[in-house]
Amino acid sequence: MKRKRLTHAQRREQTRERLLEAARKMFIKKGLAATSVEDIAEAAGYTRGAFYSNFDSKPELLLELLHRDQDSAKIKLRAIMEEGGTLAETQARALTYYSQYFRDQDFFLVWVEAKLLAYRDTGFQERFNAFQHEKLGQISACIRTLSEREGSPLPLQPYALALGLVSLCDGMQFSRMCDPQTASDEVMQTVLAGFFSCVLWRQSEEI
């Protein structure tokens, strides 16, 4: 069967996808600073010119990777909240989601590279912080919705609780990377469940 020829737009999109995937793997393997544009292009099977036809720079490509991960997280969080059921069922889905988050080291490393770049590059920092605020805003909205659904007060502002949750997850990810035996799946899930029960769910149980 004769293969259907791709349109120009389809070929361009295919090139972008391959460059993004190659960059993701190279950033994880070598780090952002040690990965050159030529490394990315070669890994994707293209030339340096193909890279610059699609991205202005490595930071721009990195932001696109973050966009995609953020969009994926947004969809998953929305599904958790919209699936319905009891509060306990929603809590269980949230625990499952964040427990799986611990096992995804690849994109965590991409975010680490982005944070390091934001620390060193004030121009990138502004754009990166917008991602961070959006991410925390999404989680804050979920926390606020659960609180309102149960009619129970929160011990802190939703944004502060979201920041605490994300910081806890990031810190545990670092622990897992450095000492996977101590920071096992069971330990990490126990810590996460404890944070939920002590900071959020206990409020509902006591009222």
C-alpha cells in the first residue's frame, strides 16, 4: 500500500515532536548546559538548521516541554475532581496521582533543569515563574473545591497548602533519586498520605 505523503504542516509537526523528544532525553542524560543544539538535532536525525527552524533557543524548547507536562497534569487533576463520588474516593484518586508522580523521574529532572536555569537567568526566570504560579493555582483550586464541597475550613490559605504539597513532592523526589532504598514507594506514599490526613482531611473528620 502506498504511503500517504505528509503535508508541510504535518512534516513540521513531526520534526518538532522528534526534536522535543530528543531534547528531553538529552537533558535528562547530560543536563541542559552540557547539551548543545547540535546534540539535540543529531539525536533527532536532523540538522542544526532544522532546530532553528522550529525553536529560537534551548530555553524556548525547554519551555515547550514544561508546557506539555503542565497540560498533562491539568487534565489529570481535572479528571480527579470531575469524576465524582465521595470525598474518600476523591482523596484516594489524589493519593494515587501523587504517588505515581514520585515514580516519574524523567520530567522531574526536566523541571530541575528549568529551575537551575531560572536561578541563573533572570529573563528565563520570569517566564518560568509564570509556570510555577499556574501550577500552584491549579492545585489551589482543587484544594479549595474539596474544602467547599465538605463545608470544612482549611488550616492555611489554599495557595500555601499547594506550595507545601509541591515542595514536599519535590523534596521526596530528590530523596528518592539520591537514596532510593530509604525513600521507597511505601515510605513516600505513607508520607504523602500523612500530609493529606494531617493538613487537609483531618479538618473534615473533626467537624
